[in-house]
Amino acid sequence: MEKIRRTIHATARELANRAARPRVDKKLPFELSGNQRISEEEMKERLKRPLRNVTLLVIALVLMAPVALPGATEQMARDGNPVVAFVNVNVIPMDRERVLKNQTVVVRDGRIAEIGDAAKVKAPAGALVIDGRGKYLIPGLIDMHTHLFSDDEFPDALAADELAIMVANGVTTIRLMIGTPEHLVLREKVASGALFGPTLYVASPQLAGRSYGRIFNGYVVTTPDEAREAVKKSKAAGYDFIKMTTNITRPVYDAAIETAREVGIRVVGHVDLQVGLHRALEVKQQIEHLDSYMEAVLKDDSPMKVSVSDSGVWRRPNWESLDYIDERKVARVAKATAKAGIYTCPTLTFFKLSFAVEQSDDEIRARKDFRFFPPKRREPLLVAHRRFWTEPPSAERRQIYLRVRNQLVKGIHEAGGKIMAGSDTPELFLLYGYTLHRELRSLVEAGLSPYAALEAATRNPAEFLKALDTFGTIERGKRADLVLLEANPLDDIANTEKRVGVMSRGRWMPEAELKKMLDQIAERFERDG
Ligand SMILES: [Zn+2]
């Protein structure tokens, strides 16, 4: 856990780092020379400057590289269709579990202007009419846990393509979990319509008890004062949340929580074992990855107190703790989570496909997102993957791991807690966009209904983001972030991938156009990535 380069929750980059190069004092095989990314020092330097300077600097950086922003996608944001009408469409509004049959949905200036029975509401003259007969309209999807390749060793110029891939998958809002100043610029560019991409929420650079090598993007906080300072700077810089990662002591944590309350910003992310689940629930932190839950469900008399939450998942001996799970505690902890009223983003798929269910190289290569992994990333990731699976924990323990995580999610949901879908991509050949759909299936596999799974990627995150009045459901006045599907996702959640087209901020893109865009992006990644 101490040797991991960046955030602890097992990103593929970390997997590669840890498995392929367990010592951080050596250069990773896929690392680039230092001048191609922001060094930790530089990052710290930038964050020390007053907000205005930081903003000017990052704007300058983005303006300096305009050629790299793909013209086609920029264009799309500019000439959105003024009026669009979906006619005879089945609407899944997500206000409650129901399907409104045979509707007309009129979109004007990026908003849902009208919605009603097709017999009464007609498409306005001159509108672009989209035949929705037999099709299903759902709100645009929200991915609550993402990162970008361009966060670290890949150029910022890649970001526009990365965001476009998400929209092509029906993802119209995302939360970036370890923010950078560049992300704040991207957030503004999407909001102003200058850049085609999902609406961005950006968590702060990570607060961690120690730095993980050269690509860190964060604040090292070892004292309460450092924590207070980092929270204040992050708030001043304009980040939407404070992101906690690991090696956080209780006094540091408490100081961060207290300061965050004072300055009015919410704390999200990991829960260090030094903090513990109990405390995180008490202060109502929004928890990612079910961090610290595995430890919280060990039997009272378990000879082991550490388990496989967070970075513990990398340690083979920790897997023995799965023999000491108290299943009654699983239900109890799930109830306590629901009672705390926090939103849970379990990122089930990432952990399932990284640690519980073996995937062959061929299976990985056959994934439709594989082509978007920059070529120089592929082999190191495959090597790392093979190394982990050369000597995996026993199948039985992996089964328990999967089952307990699923039970926690189902338990939290059934107790009235709110679940949010997050992919934690682009990790271990699990790309953004594509993996959000995998996560929806994982939530159903855990025991949620297709409706509840869809809620986890629409209204629940919108509610958490305090933006349900703007998006997350299909209602008059809301932003026109929509996905048109061939089949009903409430019958089979996998139908969220049967897209007819995506509407992002009122701009309609049929599937053929999206496919063409993805092909172009894949070519660029192959060439420049
Ligand atoms: Zn993450």
C-alpha cells in the first residue's frame, strides 16, 4: 500500500506499478520522460498561487494547444439543433418507476420544452423530428467516478477525445475524482458550449498522508494544519468536492471534515482504516469503493483486523480475513449506511474484474473499448494483469469477496440507502463510457432491479450533486441530456447499450454519427496515444 504511485484504489496504472515494479524508486516501463506531464512540484506550485493566477495559467495552457482539440467535436457543441422533437416515443422519466407510452418530447435551446401524449403534443414546424416508435428515451447517464488518461502521462490534448467517448456511450455527466487545474478549464468549456463533452464535476486534488511517486496530483497532509490548508485552497480554486485518499490519520481527517464544513464543500472518497467506517458514517462522508467495509464486517473475535478494502486488496495475506466475515454484520453495516443518509458509489465492476473474476488476455483484447487504450499502455497493463493472476487468492475467497460486496450494495439499497454508479475508469482495460454500462449490469447482478440500477446512474447522482432540478430525470424544463434506446432497459439493463442516439445539451447525435466519431478517435489514439 505504501508503494503505490497514485490513489490507492487499485487503478490499473497502480496495478501495473505495483505488480510490474513493486519498488517506486525505479522508473515504470511505461512512464514517459518528466517533461510530458505536470510534476508534483509544479502541481503544488500552481495550487499555491492565487486563484486568478492558476486560472490564467491553465487557460493559457489550453489555448496554447488548440490544434489538439478535435475540430469536429468542438463544432458539434456549437451548432446544436435549435428544435428537436422525439415523436411516438416511450419515455422512462425516472421520477418514479413507470414508462410513459407514446409521447412527444420537444427540445428547444438545450432544454426539454414540452412533453406529453403524442395525440396532443405535436412536433413544432421546422423541428428535427426523430421517430421514437417502439423506442425508449432515458435521461443521459451519470458516471460518478472517472479519471482521464490525460490526468498524468498523456497530453492534456487527449482530454477532448476522452470526453467525447463518454458522450458517445450515453454518459452526459461525470465526476472526475482526482481533479487538476486543467479539469476546471474543461468544466467551463463544456458548460459554455465551447467543448463537446459531458457536464463535469471535479473533485479536488487528492488529500493523502503521503505522496505516491511522481504522478500524484494532490496534497500530502500529515498534520491538521496541512489538511485545513489543502481544503481551503481546493475550495478557493473552485473544485466541487474534497477528495480524500489514504494514509489519513484521524486528527488530519477530523480537521479536513471540520474545515470543509466551515468553507462549504463536501468530502468524498476513500476511508482510511485509521479513520474507520464508523467515523466516516458519523460525519456523513460520501464513500467510494465500499472502502473500510470489509474490515467493518469481520467477526469480533477475528484474529485478523485488516482485510481487503482499499489497498489491502493487493496483499495476499489479507485475503485470509475473508474466512472471518460475520454475515450478520453485513446487514447491520448496510443498515447503518442507509441510516447515515450517505450516497454509496461502490465501483463494483472495477473490483470484480480486477480481483474476483479472472479475465483472459484474449477476453480483454476482445473488449470493444480496448482500441481506446493508448498503445503504449497496453502491454504494461497486460503484464500487470498476468502477474496478479499468476498467483491469485483462492477461488473460494474471491467468491466471498464478490458476494459480500454485492450483499452490502443490495443491503444498503434495500435499507433505503442511495447507490450511485461509478466506473473508476480508465483502469485495467475498463474504459469510461463502456464501463458505466458494465457497472449497471453489476448492480443488477448484486440484486438491484434494473430500475434501481438506472436510478444509480441518473436521478441518485443528480440528487447527490444537488442538481436534480437541472438533470437526472426527463421532465419539462430540464436539460436535454437524453439517450434513445432500441429496447426497454427496465426489462433488461443491458438494453442501455442498444442506442439509437444520444442527445447532449440539446445536440442530437444519431448512432451512426457517434460510431464515426469513435472510429476517428480510435485512429488518433492509435497514432498519438
Ligand atoms: Zn478512482
